[in-house]
Amino acid sequence: FRLRQSEDMASSMELMCWGGDWGLPSVHTDSLIVLAYAKFSRAPLNVHFINNPWKSPTGDIPVLISDNMNFAQPDNILNFLRKQKYNADYELTATQGADTLAFIALIEEKLRPALLHAFWVDIENYCNLTRPWFASRIPFPLNFYIPGQMSRCAMNQIVLSRGEPPFFNIKEVETQIYRDAKECLNLLSYRLGTSNFFFGKTPTSFDAFAFGFLAPLYKAELPNAHLQKHLHQLQNLCHFCDHILTQYFAQSSAVTSEEMMDENLQKLTQLVNKECNLIEKMDDNLRNSPQHKPQGAPPL
């Protein structure tokens, strides 16, 4: 009975997350973390790329739905999956488990603020990459509001985490968060070494977090790319991302690309249909409008 109940629970687990691009299953860090962990632990999730927080029961993306229960944020989702016996960390020793938690806390503190700034606060990147990407996928009219809201939330997170003495203005904060991010990347590169994963021969929850943070920075075509250039110099971290994409997401990345092509084709078809309908209405109005015979030229 317990086995049957566990199977029923697993079959009903649905994940809502942001869609993919740039060769990634998702462009969103937290969505990537959950997707990677599900692959590592073989959790059978039904994934829906919704690209609209208003479709989420909690207003958050990603969100896991199971038996009328909603779990938002990667920590909560991963804890729930562990309780369902989908545990990517079961081979870790107690020391490795403690190190995993420490490294996760490190990248949350040192790397997340820099990623938020690079994608959502930096004017050049936001205006030329981030906002156009999200605005093109979020349905009208929310696409005029949600990207700006996400940018403001990112700015608030940065200020709340770093906007305190001795840093009193945003320029000082920017300098410090990028310095911390580069140091964090160097430390991750040193810890990974020549291995495929950070702890042993199989991926763990920290590998999921590291992949979620590194992959968008590695793959996105950022106009202002000074932090990205630093990452590209750390070849083992780039290989780490490529290895996970090849081993765990090769098929899903192809499906995502097809879905994006279908979505773009559907949008183009809708646009053409709207234009045709508009032309037909203009023709009908012209036919139904009162017609007057052309008057001759006035006498000289």
C-alpha cells in the first residue's frame, strides 16, 4: 500500500517553470535548479513551461504541485522530493552533506546578487536581452508590467542584501557584488578541479544549484559581459555545464527548441490572421459606405 501510495504521489507531481532558450531547458536560475535536481534524482515530474507567474497558484515560478499542495522556491521543492524518496544526496557522507549546505549558502550570498544585477539591473543587458526575452513570451498585456516588476524585485534583493554600511550607494554595491562573484567563481573552479561533479562521480543537490547559477551566465548572449567573460576563462566550470546539458538535457533541449519554434509560428500565424481580419473589415466598411458619383470639373 505504501509503495502504491508513493507511485500515485509521484505520478501527480507537476512542475511549472519558465521556458528555455540559449540551449538551456530554462533560462531561469531557480527553474534550472529544480529541473536539474529532478533529472539527478530521477523524479518523474510533469513539466509545464508556463512563462506567466499569474498562471501559478502561488504567483511564483517555479512551483511544484502535488495532491493540492503547492511548493515554491527550490529549497522547499527539493525537500519535498527528498521526502518522496527522490534524493540525489543519498551517497554523501555527513561531512560532504555539511559541505554541500555550506557551498549552497556561499553561492546564494556571493553569486546570486551578481546574477540579479547582470540580468535585471544592468541597463544594457536588461534593455537588450532580459526584458525583450520575457516580454516576448509573457502574454499581453502582462508583458508590459511583469518584466519591470521582476527588475524592481531584483534591485530590492540586491539593496536588502548589500545596501548597508560600508556601502551607501549602488555604484559601491555593484563593485562589491562583482568582486565577490568573481571570487566565488574562482573558488568553485578550484573545488571542482578536473571532476565532472563537485562531490564524487554522481551529481548532488549542490551540482543542481551550481548548474542553475552558472548555466544562464555561461549561455546567455549578454551585451555587457564582463562577469561572463570571467566565467568563460574557467574552462572546468564551462565543461561542467556542457556535461550536464549533454548527459541530462540533450533530448529536452531539442524539444524546447521545437516548442519555441512552434510558439513563434503560432504567434506569427495569429498576427497574420489579425491583419487579414482587419483588411476584410476595412473592405466591408468601404463597400457599405455610401458611394457618390464623381463630380465633373467645375466650369472655368
